[in-house]
Amino acid sequence: MGIVNATKTPARSAPLSEGSVLGWLRINLFSSVANTILTVVALYIIFLLVRGIWVWGIQEAVWSAESRRECFKISKEGACWAGVINWLDSIFYGRYPREEIWRINVGGLLLVLWMAPLWIPRVKGKVIIGLTTVFLYPFLAGYFFSGGEKGIFMQVMVSAAIVCLVAITIHAALGFFANSSLLQFLLRITGADKSSEKNQRNVLLGLLAAAFIGVFVWQMSWQFESVTWTKWGGLFLTFVISGIGIAFALPGGIILALGRRSKLPVIKVLSTTFIELFRSVPLITVLFMATTMFPLFMPDGFAINKLVQVIIAVCLFNACYMAEVVRAGLQAIPKGQEEGAYTIGLGYWGTMGLIIMPQALKVMIPNIVGSFIGILKDTTLVSIIGLFDILGMLRAISEDVFWRGLHHEPLLFGAALFFILCFAMSKYSRHLEAKLSTDHKD
Amino acid sequence: MTASQKQDAQGKQAKLASAASAEVMIQLTKVNKWYSDFHVLKDIDLTVHKGERIVVCGPSGSGKSTLIRCINHLEEHQEGTIVVDGITLDKNLKNIDHIRTEVGMVFQSFNLFPHLTILENLTLGPIWTRKTPKAEAQATAMKYLERVKIPEQADKFPGQLSGGQQQRVAIARSLCMNPKIMLFDEPTSALDPEMIKEVLDVMVELADTGMTMIVVTHEMGFAKTIADRVIFMDEGDIVEENEPNEFFNNPQHKRTQLFLSQIL
């Protein structure tokens, strides 16, 4: 006997627990008498903890004083934030000369200006902008931070970076306001947009050369006062080391990962050895090796400064970790993708660059950002080998004559600062993931 | 004349025509391949003329997929020679890249690029390897999308399409490269029964245009309709090779008879 369901079952609204706060509370916190008691007790414990923190950290805290002794005079129960506030400049900039601090701020702003176009959807040529950030910006920033006499190489790189920055900014503005690009704009202005392709290229190269020469001559007329690296410190130094580490880790990791998967035995063995060597040693060991052992192997009179050694060590170390992250991502991409790409004639680099890497990087975003966060935090290890990064500065406060013994407040402040930075990165990675997902986009 | 008889007649004509011009597209001579110790292809000899449609069948593990994957060098053979469109496959990477642009391939698992839209999937090859201007590549892509009857999906991502639609996009992607030969590696095996037909229809249409095709498939109805020759493989050997009528109605080898009795 067949069964026929002639009536359509009407849809009903979901039960209380779905989507309503009250429903959730009732089911999860107050479902029975025992549960209600547990909830109330737990809430009381939380209240006690939070009140302690509130009283110590805010209600009784001292915000302005000249020394720790003065803090105690005002309040014995509260935190002495005055010490942290007095030292803020040092926490952020180390012992950088106070009248030159604007150079660090401007250097940072230039980075923002340089990278901002990457987040403007209508701007074209983002890959080039990204590459110049990694390869040109560091020279400009490096000169801003260290100053002094410019060598001929530095003069060239600084000029190139300035030309590039101006070009990017104009390009971004044109893209944002006129939906155009710098190339189109220049060609139209010079009237070359109607002529042949070769002519257009010549015009553009001419303009580029003219701009470069102009900037080159201009930059010869000024120079910054020299600030040696030993005066760098605080959050600024942390950003310099971890920033270079982050910028280098991903490209370095991609190259090492591809090397490890290569079919050529020499490349494969070299990459694998390199990766495993660095991965099997703690970062602090690598840092000690770089700063104390490495100079022993160098010929007499060959000296590079400690900061450069540390940066190189951090870069290599993190590139090796990143290589394994990238390799994991590459393995997550089905073999068929590679084959599909080969059958439409894309060679090895085309397949990797257009098909495999974009997908693998997308899969790896959480891990990559996790590594970036790790790099930022691991950088504090350099305080052990005598660089005054943010952790070094925070601990130095307790050795100051006026603030002797002030440990908790600076470290808490540092923890909060790191939390904000890392949490922002992690949030942004979630946002990126959602934005790049093409799985079920409608 | 019934439709199938008419198809047969057409097939025979095409075969005669190809035999007359006799331009050899693919020539395999004594091809051997091992996966470490496992001998997958044993002394394979095969000649495919321009415009010929060949169906390869056989039990799993018989080497039929490996055979066609050797033709565009997704797999490397160890002995023998493979000549495709006058070019010998060897270690020369330039030759391999060139042959791959001339040989289209459709996979069981589609292998569309999930991070690109349908249109980008289709234009990627022409733009990067043939250096076709973008607008022209897009026009060609739309033409082929219309031919496989899904132009309205151009701006979607592969993940939003059904299996049958994805496979038709995969066929269009290969056609955009304007290949001389098309290889099909079990194109309908991963599809629901309802979708098999829409893919086979596209393939039959393609066969009617005179494309040189090698199809690995278990769709015997399809083989009867379009094949000029059916090849039966077992344990790395080409066991039997015949035109479809003879192959299905009068199989000679015992293995073939057993295989056909099991699947028909």
C-alpha cells in the first residue's frame, strides 16, 4: 500500500533556545536548582577577582608622581602607573634622542602611506606595491632611523624609494578618485596615449629618469643627524626586528618550501638540511650563536653590528618555521590542481604562482598570522642578549633610581600592549579568511 | 534509418576520411612504464590519426588512465617513444610545455581552480601561455561557455556549480586553448546519473566537430555512438582493439568477453 502525504507541513518558529539571550541563559545557567546555585557562586568569585583588580589598578592607583616613594605616600594599596607614564617615551623609543623622535614617527607614517593603497579596492597593481614595500621601503626607513652621511648606494636607494612612494601615492589617489591609474594619467598628460607602445614606454622611462634625477639632486641637499643603533630601543626596536622578520619570513619560507619539494636532489637536500637545522635549535641559541660565535669565524677587522646579526638570525630562523607552514599548505592542495594547471600549458612557475600558491596561502592564513604573532612575541628574547627592546626597557624601569623595584606595573602594561597588538592581528586574519573565501559565496 | 545507425554511418565515414588523410597525431611505440616495481604499461603500441575517436576501457588498475596521462606527460614513461603532433616526448621541458598546450585534458575530478571565477578559469591558459589579449580571451571563453550551454555561470565560482556543470566548464577550459587533441580520463565517473547525460551530450557534439579524442570511460553507450575504435586494456596490455560494433557484438578475447558480460 502506498502512502501519499497530501498536506504540506507548515514551518514553525524555532524553540526559545535558538538565538535569544534569555533562552540561552535559562537553558545553560539556570536549568535546575543546583545549576542556579553554581552560577551564583561562580558569579560571586568573578566579582571578587574583578573588584580586586579594579581597586588596585584604577580606584587606588597613582597616575602622577615623581618617584616610587611619592607613589607610596599617596596610596599604599594602588598601582603606581606614574612610573609607566614617566617612562612612556623610553618604552616606545628607547634611548633615541628626544629631539629626533619625530623621525621614527614619520618613518612609521610613511609605511602606512606606502601600504594604504593595498586596502583600497579600486587601486590596481597591488602586487607591485607590496613588493616595493618589502624591497624599497626598508632603505628609506633605515635612513630615517639611522641618519648620518649617505653613501652613494644609500643615496640611490633613498631617491628610488622617495620616487616610488610619491608615484604610489599619486597612483592610489587617481585610482580612488578617478578610477584611473598613474600610467594612464601620465600618458594622457604627455599626449603619448595615441602613439605606439614603444613610444609610450620611452616616454614613461624618460619621466621616471627625470623624477629620479630630480629627487637625487634634492636629497643631496639634506641629511639627518646620525643616531647609532645602540640608542635604538623600546617598542620601536621590537617593531624593527619583528617587522623585518615578518617581511622576510614569508618570501623566504615560500622559497625554502618550494626547494624542499623540488625534484632536483641538490636543492632538496640543501633546503631540507637548512630547515631542519634551524628548526631543531631554540631561537635564543641561534641569537647567541649569531652575536658571540659568528664574529669568531669572521676574518680580522670584519665587524657587522650586533643589531644586523640579530636581525639576520631572526629572519633565517623564522623563514625556516614559515617554510614548514607553507609546506603544510602546499600539501593541502590536491594534486589535481597542479595537473589541471599543467594541462592548460602553465609551466612550473605559472602553476605555482597562479594556481597553487594563491590557494595554499589562503588555507594557511591562520597559521601564517599565528607565526607572525609568534615572531612579534619571540623578538622580546633579544633583551636577553643585551638589546633594549620593549621588554628590556620595561625591566629597566625597576632599575631606575626613582622607580627602583617597580616591576608589576610596567610588565602589566607590556602584557596589555602585546595583547592589543596580537589580538588585532588575529582578528584581522579572521577577517581576511572570510573575505578571501570562495567556497560558498553567493 | 535509426539514430544510432545514422551515427554509425557517420562514424565510419569519419574513419574512412581520417584513414585517407592519415595524418598521425599520436604514435606510441613499445611504451613501458613502471610504478617502482609494478609494471603498469607493457610494450604498448598505439597509433591515433587526426580526427579519430578512441575509447579505452578495462578493469581498474589495467593502466588505461596511465596510458593517456603519458600522452601529455603527466606521467613519465621509462621505455619506448611517444610522439605527439610530430614532437617526441623526452626530458626537454620546452617540448613538454608545448605539447601540453596542444593536448587538452579533462579529469574525473574536474580540477577547476576554486579560487578563480568560471571566466577566469577559462581565460587563464590563453592569457598566460598563448599571450592572447584579455578581451579576446574572454570573448573566446564566452563562445565556448555557450557551446557547453552555461554562459550564465561565467561570474560564479566553481564551488557554486553542480558536478555536471563543473565538468562542462572543464571541457570548455580545455577547448579555450584550441587543442588538437582532447584526452578524457573517466569524465563521468564522479557524476550523478542525471548529470552524466549533459556531459556526454557535450562530448558527442565535440566529436561531431572532428576533434581527435581519446576517452577512458565505462559508458558503453557513448562508446558505441562515437568511437571509431574501442581499446580494451587489462594488466598493462592492450588485449583487444576493434571498431565498436565488432567489439561489443563479437569480442574475441576471453578477458574481453568476461569484462563485457560483467558490465553490460
